[in-house]
Amino acid sequence: MTALSYLAPDGLLAILDLTQIMVRDFDGRIVYWAKGCERLYGWSS
């Protein structure tokens, strides 16, 4: 069992918000924009 498996889903989302993660769909639209991206690029979601 890994350390991440012990985290609640809310804890995992908090970790993801520290990172610069952006997810696009097959049409190129951004479907997820993490808080880390907001800090890096200055654009809100």
C-alpha cells in the first residue's frame, strides 16, 4: 500500500492544487485547471 492510498480524496485534491496540472479534452478544451496553474500563469479557471 502506498502513502497516497492513505489520503482521503480531499487530501489528494489539495495536493493536486499545489501542482501545475492542466487537463484537456480531445477537442483541446481545458477541462481542469489547478490552482498551481493559476499561480504560474496568472489566469483563473
